[in-house]
Amino acid sequence: MLDDMRSDAPPRYAVVALRRSFVCVCLCADVFVRMLI
């Protein structure tokens, strides 16, 4: 894993984590807006 982290190419797991966190934020925002309404 250390060799993968040292590589210049962007790690795939980081991209996947960013996508998952972005989707989670969107879902949380949608639920929050529905609760306000």
C-alpha cells in the first residue's frame, strides 16, 4: 500500500471515497430540506 500511495497517479480508493462522501452529503442535504418543509 505504501508504494501505491507514493505513486504520482491519483489513487482510485481516494476518488471512490470522494464520490461516496459527495453522494452522502447530497442525500443528507435532501433529507434535511424535506424535514424543514
